[in-house]
Amino acid sequence: MTRMAARNDDSLATLLLTHHLLEREVQPLGPKGFWSLIETAGTPSSLLGRSQQELAAELGDEELATRVTALLDGSTQLAFALERFESQGFGAYTPFDDGYPSRLRERLGEQAPPALFTAGPVELLSREAIGIVGSRDVSEAGKEVAAEASRAAARAGLAVISGGARGVDRTSMAGAYQAGGSVIGYLAESLEKRVKAPETRKVIGEGMVCLATPFKQSAGYWVSNAMARNKLIYATARATLVVATDEGRGGSWEGAVEALRRSYGSVGVWSGDGGGPGNDALVARGAAPIRDVTELLEVSSTEGPPAAPEQLPMNF
């Protein structure tokens, strides 16, 4: 893990207002609430050291001022929690820290996560990358499409971003790793649990993989978390390939439709063998039909050919 520089006051205040590193009596602010607050206050650090009365007068909201004051009054507990967290090899990054991918704020606006919790070299999150997503229950032909797309990205010097779920996600992430490429995994569930797997610790230690989540590190899987996670993939990637999806249901469909509607990033959908029953419907909604994985890249690799990696059965 890249060691963080000293945390600035804006970063500290952001974590105090939004973090889930500890159980707290006061509910932390979510993305919309946090960015709305900052729009009024100017900077997170400007809230530090203010009395509840001062904040109530500035914000025009007594209840919000009470909540903000209580959240900011936990700096000692946060310092100990961060020390334990970082000593275990994790990182915590806000939009006010080097390492936080700028595309998230640029493309997501008030839906950008105020904090990302990471395992692995955080600089990978800002690499030029291709997203590859799709159904958990994908055909063997669809898996091969995902694997070939990830290998093509690696050959072009691009990282591969996906969500860490079984099916298309893990196939593409393993394909990129096995081709010597870099891997970014945005998780909708427990980062701590995923990092306990020996093979995951190995590839993180090699500097080839960064896993990240905006959610509590011990969180279980929730559909709402998966939908929020999908935004991060589309917003970080240069372009995202949907390999296979059902029509009108499921996280792959909902994530792609939202990305198209809100213009989070370029969306391509596979139009050959191995696609899902919803693929054509995504094309009708504006996704670009992809018939050859190289169509998604549109770049030339600026790096030399990667060394041949050890072939491992990956379980991201």
C-alpha cells in the first residue's frame, strides 16, 4: 500500500463527517448530504472549531448543525481508528487527498463518495482504464468475451475495472491479472473479508490490484450498495463494456441504464455470441454496439509488453 502523506484539515473534517470506521450514535452524512453541506460552508475545514450556535446561524438548520457538531467531535476516536485501519494495510482517501480519483467528483458531482477505503496501491485508481461488467450467471461464451476484453486492455496498457462479483466481474479481473495488467475492483461488500483471501493478499502485495469501497469495511452485500458501486466503475473508466445483461432487471441492467441516462461515462455493449437477452435493448437506449473487443479501446499502449505472470485461479 502507498503510505499516505499527513492528512490535511479538509480530509480530516470530511472523514469525521462521513466515515464508517467506528460505530457512532450519530449517523454519518451520505454523499448528497455532505456535498450540500460543503456547498454552503465552502470547505470542510471551515466547519472545524465552530460552535453549534455558529453553525446553526450559518446553515440555517438547527438539526443539521447539531448533527454536524456531534460528528466533528470525534477526532480522537477517528485518529485511533485510522491508525488501526492503516496498520492493517488499508487506506482512507477523500477528494482532498492525493490518490482519490478525480473523475469521480468530475462525473458524479454530489453522488461522488466523500471517502474511499482501499487495499492496494491507490495510484491504480487514477490509471486510464476500461470497465468490464455483466451478469453473474453468464454463459461460457460470455466469460470468454470478458476474458479477451481484459487481455486486450492489458495489452494496450490499460487497467481493468470491475465490481468483484462472480461471473463477468471476476472473469475480467482474473483475465487482466493473468495478462500482466493492473486491476481495480470496486466492492459492494466487505473489503476486510475480501482481503482475508490468501490469493487476494498475494496480488495486492504484488502491486497489481487495488480494491476500494465507499462502504463500511465489514458491510454485507446489499442491492443498494451494488447500485452505488456501479456508478464508480462507469465514472472511473475511459469506457465500460457490458458483456451480458437481462432486460429490465438486475444490477448490470440498472447500472448501465443509469450510466447512459446520467452520462457517467461511455457505455458499450457486446453484440456477438455470449451476450445476454438485454444487450440489444441497451443498444436501443444509446449504448454503443461492440462486435470486437478492440473497438472499445481506441488507444495504443504506451508501455512495453508485460512480463508473463504466474497463472493462478483467481478469486477476487
